[in-house]
Amino acid sequence: MNRSTSLLNQGRRHAMAAAVLALGALQGGAAHAQAYPAKPITFVVPFAAGSATDQLARALGQSITNDTKQAVVIDNKAGASGMIAASAVAKSAADGYSVLITTNTTHAANEHLYKKLSYDPVKDFVPVTGLGKGGQVLVVNATAPYKNVGELLAFAKKNPGKLSFGSGSSSSRMAGEMLKQLASVDILHVPYKSNPLAITDLLGGQIDLMITDTSTGVPQVKAGKLRALGYSTPKRSAQLPDVPTLDEAGVKGYDMGYWFAAYVPAGTPAPVVARLNELLTAATKSAAAKSFYDNAGSEAWTTTPDELAKFQAAETQKWGKVIKAAGIEAE
């Protein structure tokens, strides 16, 4: 056997070996997906219990448990604008059992708000599916003297720096910053680990206002503890039909919503991602999820992993422009 023939045969053996390994990987991935989930799944939530993201995660988890007979554990890792939770999932095993149920905070806004992140929102994750979209409501304490947006802004203009707004997510913070920018008012920002914590201080009089997700704010409005002055998207909330949009209330061009989505660590096998996408998509149609969407004033929104990746890229660019226009410097 001459040298060229030997090299040719060696090349063929290598190619066959690679093909066998690839086939094994595919079969292993398929087998993994077929068995998935074979143990409890952990949904890691970047915000505190009671937040909108937490409520949605629990509704989806309940549905998946019903479908698969496997428990879904909710792990709330609040703080640092979601970075603690995102980092934890990024470092988890890439097997589909650690899922980040998150928002535009961790995967569109944070990279523009912080000079250094403890995770990469693109490289460290595989997108699974979108989960929902919604708007936010501007609320003040029910005892506050402001009966509408005009009165609030008039006071803010006459008393620059005297009013304060709280936020426990990037969506909430950006909503407040956009209000400041478009209305040309000076209002102090007070950060919180989550929106429910900010609501607590708003009820206690420690802060003057906030723009929060409806699932957190509306119950307090309906209980008579908070007063709703405006809604953040161009379309009014079905839950608060008598509350004008901020654009209608005179803050022209105001539009700031939020979205939920699911991600798993980079390297998670494609068949597992596909199975999780299937489970979560079905879960958004469950009675528990529908109840959440109705109560939160949001709507179900599902995607393929590729669609979510493209949407995230577009949203990241959009949030970057909004943050720059608001004059916010990375911390």
C-alpha cells in the first residue's frame, strides 16, 4: 500500500469516526429530549416573589407540571437589575433544567445601563421563546394631591428635584426616565430590588410616584390605595379603561412597554430547547396563564428560538437609543 492510499484510507476512517460521533450526539440529544424532563425543572426569576415575572413563571410552571408530572421549582434571585439571576443561569448546566424566566431588563436594557455585566445576554444563553408583552401604569399614593398627569407634572416643574420615583426593574426605571425626558421635568430616581418593594415605599410615602407593571400596580389601584394617572402604551389598558394613556394625557410620543421571555444556558442541546419551547408555548394557553395575562393587562406572545433572538437584537438596539436619549450614563 503506497503512502497516498494509506492517507486516503486514514482520512476515510477519520470521516467515518466523525460521522459516528455526530450520529451518536444526535441520538443522545434526541434521547435526552425524549426523556426531558426526567426530573424537576428550576425556573430562575430575576425579581422578587409577587412581581409580574414571578406570577407568570408560577402559572407556566403549574401547567408544565400538569403536562409532564415533573415539579417546577421557582427560584427568586432578585437584585442588581436581574444580573444575579442571569449570571446564575448562565453558569448552570446546559441541560434544560435551569431556565431563566426574564424580561427586557436582563436581555435588552442592562448592557446599556451598566459598564460591566456579569453575563453576556447573547453568548451565554440560548433563546427558547417569548412569553408575553404588556404595558405599565403611572401610580401615586391615593392621598396625593395630584388627580391627573397634568397636575403632577405642573408640580414637578415648579419644584424641580422635590418629587421622587421608584423602580425595581429596568422597564420601570426607563419608563420614569422617559417621562422626565419627554415632559422636561426633574424627578429623583430611587432604585429598588423589585417593583413590589417600591410599591411598599410608595404606599408608605417614602417615594412620590412610579410607573410599574400592571400586575403589581392595578391591585393596589383597585383596592383604593394607589391612584392611577396614566398608562404607558398608545392603547389604554382593558383593566383601567378610564385611565388615559400618557400620550393622551399630554406627554406626546410616550410609549414604553415590556416583554417576558425564556432562556437556557448556552450549549443546551437543540432537541431539549425544542421540547422546552413546546412545553412553554402550550403553557401560555393554560387557564393559569390566561388568568395571569388577564389580571396583568398583558397578552401571550410566543416565538421560535430564532424569532426571539432576532427580536432581542432589535429590542437591544431600541433600548440603547432610548437610554442614550434619556441621558442615562452606564453605572
